[in-house]
Amino acid sequence: MKNLFPYLITASALLSFPKFDFSQTVAMITPNSAVTTEGTVTFKDGDIVYSGNTVTHNDFDAALAVPPAQYPVPVASGMQCNTGGSCYGASVDNEIFEVRDYFPFVANVIAQPSSMNGKSPAKTVISVVLDGKSYTAKDGSPFDEIVQLELSFADPMLPDTKLSSVSLQHNSTVYAMVKGDSSSITITDFIWGSNQKSFSFSVDFDCVMRCWEHANTGKGDVILKGKMSNVHVTVPGWITACK
């Protein structure tokens, strides 16, 4: 027996007392689910009873199951792992960068258009975002702590760390990487899937970060260190199509 009141059910009904039989019912399982299934819904003793009459009944049951929350799992000092096997962590001036406790890590391939003045050409990057805590800054504005890497592809198959960058939002301050010998980004492995539709990579970074408003605030540089390993990325179709 399943109580389906939280879900949206559309049906054509045949009424019979003391229960209502709905035939050829289509039930939308959750607002984010792609699963739909046909079956029979019966109101009985104040509850809704669903019985599927197609092979998709198992899909209906599976969709009703609440997936486990994907919280990061601490594995070492400053390092955490998610259920997919990706591990990540960072520190600012040797203090652990505190990540938020829900979906803190995202990696995507994105296309960046050229700048309006034409000085920066269009490029393809791996955008890696590590979300930290959120709070209200001293000026009353909301502030989200973030570590973000942009690994630029030199060609459609491999990123080039010389064209890559790191940014940091920390302690109500926005920082950018100081490029040169003082900062380094190292990709320790990069493996394409056999179908060329995904890849995994690992990266280490040790960067000098400078406040964007350094001249006005007088805030000094900070050292951002971290690593991300076994990061799995599904590649958009427009990348695979042009390789």
C-alpha cells in the first residue's frame, strides 16, 4: 500500500462505493522524476492503493524510494569524498577550507564566449566549483565562500594548465590567482572514457591569491592549496561532436 497524496495523479474515474477505482492512471512520481507509469489507483480506507498493470511498475516503486542524501564524507585532514568516488579538499594559509554539507562539489565542461572587445578568444573549460559556507558579510550583504578552478582545453582532448586559473571567495574577500612561478596547477591524470563521452581527472594546486581590491583594502596575499582526485565529468554532445 502506498500513500500517494504528495504526488500528482491524473486519472479517468469509474466511481463505485465504498471505494473509487481509477483505471488507466498516469502518476507523475516526483517533480524531478522522468518516470511515469500506468496502472490502477484505488481509494480504500482513506489511503490510495496503486497496482501497476504494465512492466513499469518496478520503475514506479523505484521512483518512490527516497535516494540517500549525498553528503561529503571526511577521509583525511581537509579531504572529503562523495558517493561517486571523487575526493577534494583545500586550505587557505594552512587552515582547512570549510565546505558546505550538501552537494559542495561540481565539475562541468562549459563553453565561454569571446570577450566583447575581442581581446579574449572563445574557449572551452572544465569548471570545478567547491562551495563553502554562506554568511552575511560585515556590510550586510550575503557572501558565499567558493574555490573555483577553470582548466582550459588547449585542444578538444586535453586541458592546458598554462591557460588555466583559480579564483577564491573567502573571509568576505574575493581573490584571483597570481600567475607566474609563484602559483602552480598540476593535472596528475586525465583519462578519457572508451566512448569518448566522459573523462576523469585529478588536479593539485598551490597558488598565491591576491585580493581584487588590494590597493584599496590593503589585504595581503593568501596561499590556496588543494587537490581533487578521480573527478568524473560527462562531456556535452557539442564537445564529442567536434573532436
